[in-house]
Amino acid sequence: MLIRELLYSSKELRIKALELYHQAHAGHIASTLSCIDIISSVLLHKSNVADEFILSKGHAAVALYVTLNKKGLLSNHELEQYYKNGTRLPAHPAPGSVKGITFATGSLGHGLPLANGIAKAKKLKHEKGSVIVLMSDGETNEGTSWEAAHFASKHRLDNLIIIIDKNKIQGIDFSTNVLGDTANFKKWETMGFDVTVINGHNIVEIINTMDEVRRQFNGRPKLIIANTIKGKGVSFMENTVDWHYWPMTDEQYQQAINEINKV
């Protein structure tokens, strides 16, 4: 997909995501809105068939679902079954039923260890392609994330690309009030990562950064810290802890759609 098409699709994907959440009367809306630009940029622009993508912050599954729909891997009918009885598209991604979803995620801290395993296997088998894992900044509180980070550095997994959706809010509070800033540039650089900081809502910057890090094979795993806004594009959701979980009323849904359409 061309960059200009992707820029237009950003609004379309947000609206589609809001529609799904409203129909299901489900939460985790703001988490999807903070990372939807990242997921669509990675999966829709020059995606490499040899790459593997893991959405570790599984509570933002709707961002992945609408992107896979745009990519042609999910039909409109399948997308409309989100969160319904018997669906293949539950609130958190389930494995084995949809192309592009390899693992069940949502219990945070598992995506990076899984990505490590795939990246290491690619190295052993001399396979091409990168392993890309999208994490939340709150997820970097998890001990499994730190253990996996040290493993990636020790085993020189330069085919591993971690993207942290740094919206600075997690389930119960602002991240600095919980365990501090564990998605910190210096912490990860000290562990042996090549670290880049970007605007996670600037599609051109996301694409250019991904193109650059894909070409770097220097024995160091890659980390992209994407600064984002939780609830991006909807004024009453932006930068609030409450909208980690709340569903929308009919009135809130209409306001959210109106605000997205005005951009």
C-alpha cells in the first residue's frame, strides 16, 4: 500500500474499530487507538512475507483485526462477528483460526519471549525476515519481558524488532506512578539494544524507521519506542486512565465518530 493510501486509511481503520467496539459494547478502545497507526504501517506498507508479527498487547486486538481486514485476510462478515458467540475474533487474539495470528496474547509479558523463540529459530535455520513484536509500555513491567530482553541481547538477535506503544498509561494508573518508566531509552540501550524514538502516530516516520532497522544486521536487537497518545483522535478518551476499560454509550460513540471524521 502506498503511503498516501495508508494516510487515508488511518481514519477509515479508526472508524471501523469504533464501530466494532460500539456493536460489542466492549472496552479497551483507547489502547487500540494508540497503536492502530503502528500496526497498519507495519502490516500494510511493503510487508515482507518472511516477517512474523506478534501483537503482544493483545487487549488492542481490534486494531489488528481491522488491519487484517484491510489487508484482505479477514472478510467483512468475519469482522462483524467480533466478540459474538462462536467468533474467531475474541477480545484478545486466539491462535490457529486467522492467518496473521500465530499465538494467543493478552496476558502481558508473553509476546517478547515468543518472538525471541521465532527469531532464534530463524537464525538457526538461516531464514530471512524479521520478527516484529508490538508491546505496551506497561508490559515492560513484566519480569518475562526483562528476561527475554536479556536473552535477545545475549543471542545477538538482530532480526528482532520490538516496538513499544508508549502511551504512558496502563490498566490502573499512569505508568510512572506504578513501576516508573520501564520503557526507557537508556535502560534498553544499556542491555544492548539499538534504540530509536519516534512519533507513533506519524505514519511516514514509522515506515521510514521500519525500513531502516530492517536493514541493520549488526548483532544487536532493535527497539523502537513509539510515543503515542492513549485514545488518539477522541478528545474524551485521550490521556485518561478510565478509557483503558470503559465501553461507549450511543452518545459517546457518535461524538467519537464525529471527531474522527473532522480530522
